[in-house]
Amino acid sequence: ASAALCGTQCDKGLLIQRLLCRWWYAMTWPDPATLPVRPPKRFDALDGFTGVYVCTEGDKVGQIRDLRDKTTCPSFQIFVRKDAEELRQLLLKALEEQRAQLVAKEGSGTPTEKEIDQLVKWAKKVNTTKADKDAVKVLKASGLSIP
């Protein structure tokens, strides 16, 4: 399904692609409330991967334990099930936060800020009802459907 949607100029596919590049500006994953307060016994937290632990004692040293909720992870499979309007709102939120952090670090007027502004303009113009319908057509033409 990802190749069918992302290999075309389907707006829903583009919304998904552009959100996958910056989802962390719009959402927190994993949800800290779903994770243990302390790592499992004999495991240490894996830096940079909240909710992932590595065994540091015993016969299973090096074993990885991933306790993140995969049903909510930012992935193509999860995003394709969302309607285009929700995807657009998430993308706009991500772009605004990305711009804010960029300007705070590098000042305004950078080429990257201009690219972000172009993406914001594009996202605001997307006809989300049409994007959803087109996505169904593209997938159907490929013999696929949204799971």
C-alpha cells in the first residue's frame, strides 16, 4: 500500500510522507504514561529510544526489550488509517513547531524556513475529502485497500 500511495502524486500519500519526516514535532510517542516507571529488572534504558531496554546482566545480556505501544507508533500503517484532514492537522502542527525550533536556533529567513513555509501553503490547500477518495482509487487500482 505504501508504494501505491507514495509512488503517485496522491495528496494523502504526500501528507503521510511529509508527516513521517517530522512526526516528533506534532506528537509524543511513546506515551510516557504507558511505560514502566523503572526499567525491567536487569535491563537499562536504551538512550534515544524511550521505552526500549537492553539487558545488562545475566544470560540474556544484549537482549532488547521494546515496551512501546506499536498500535500507536508513527508509521505508514498507522497514518494510512487516519483521514486526510487529521493528517493535514498533524502535518501543519509539525511544520509550525519545526519552524519555531528552526527560527529559535538559526534565526528567520533561512532556506529551510522557506521550504517549510511552502509546505504549509501546500498543506492548507489540500482538499482532504478529495485526497481520501483519491487514495481509495489509487489503492483499488493496485488491488489494495486500506487495512
